[in-house]
Amino acid sequence: MTTRIGVVTFPGTLDDSDAARAVRLTGSEPVALWHGNDTLDGVDAVILPGGFSYGDYLRCGAIARFSPVMGELIKAANDGMPVLGICNGFQVLAEAHLLPGALMRNASRTFICRDQKLRVESRDSVWSNAFEVGQEITIVLKSGEGNYIADAETLQRLEDNDQVVFRYIGNPNGSANDIAGITNQRGNVVGLMPHPEHNVDPDASPTTDGVPFFTSLVSYLQQVS
Ligand SMILES: NC(=O)CC[C@H](N)C(=O)O
């Protein structure tokens, strides 16, 4: 059966259509989820896409985190549903405490938009099992608040538990330990600042290094079904 992946739209979300397109191009079915609805429509997994939810007021993701859809999403994620937060989606997951730490203004205080090299650090998550550890990939980074921070104890726990999934090669924004993406302890919730959904189509992007994110999910769901 085709994997159904929900893509949430908040007011100010920008990358929901690219996320839905990436889901379709990689063989799954995208399901549009509206932030104001308190249902996940029976989907197998959810993507929180990038953008500027609620105009980035207060802090990026701080208002979106209280949207009705988030109540259901938090419950489902705690029950093991796969969730991928991309950029603003990562910020929402951090604000919702589904992932530890926070995203601050880039050290340069400027918005960064570029192709970014990353190293895959862990295959031990629902969204990264199709990569090899140590593999170098290039996907788009475009954010003003991508500077990952956590207290020393949390950083140590992330390192000890293999929860750092992607690290920047050439730290662009001041992130602690060069962290670009992390997972929760169970491995079902992943957040990262760069954008895999923009790197799936060889006609539209210089790499297709975003594809394994989506195929990782499909093979995980096949294994557990
Ligand atoms: N591309 C995005 O999702 C941007 C996220 C957020 N608005 C920031 O600038 O950091």
C-alpha cells in the first residue's frame, strides 16, 4: 500500500508544496493537513515543512507549536509516528519539546541561503537509514535562525546516544557541535535545518541528496508492517 505522508500548512508556511512534491516524486502520497484541524487524517507519517509560520513572531515556531494540529501530532509522535521537521519545522519541534535544544539567530546575524555540505552521522533514525554513516551530502540551507544550542548536558546526551544525525561541514551559523539535525531517543522524530525536499529532482537542483530521507521512511514502514 502507498505510504501516506501528511504535510502540515501553518499560516506563513512556505515549503509545503515542495514537500508534497518531494513525497510524490519519491513514491508516496502527500496528504495536506491544515494547522487548524485537530486530525492527522490517518497518515503514516508527518512532515512539518519550512517557512515563516506566524511571521516568525516571538520566536520561529513558538506560535505554530500551539496550533490545534500539534496536539494530535505530539501524541502521535510520542506513540512512535515518524515526524520530520524541516527548518521552520525543526524550530516547531524544538518549541514543542519533541526535540531538545533551541534554534537561535545565525552567528552572522544574516539570513543564509546556499547549497550546504553535511555529513551523515547516524543511520539510526526513521528518516536516515538509507544513508551510509560518514556519507557527505549537499542540500539547500536557507534560514535566519539555524544556530542550534543546547546545554552541555543535553549536547553530551545527544552525542552519547547517537542522536546527532547530520553535521555541517563548514559550520555556517554557529551551531553547537556543528549540529545540522538531530533525532529523539526513539529515532522517529527528526529535525534538521537544511531542506531535503528541495533536492529530489535532477531537473531542478544540483543534487538529489534529499531522496534518501523519503526512501528511508518507506523502508522503515515496510519493515515494521
Ligand atoms: N526556510 C525556513 O524554514 C526558514 C525558517 C525560519 N523562518 C528562519 O529564518 O530561520
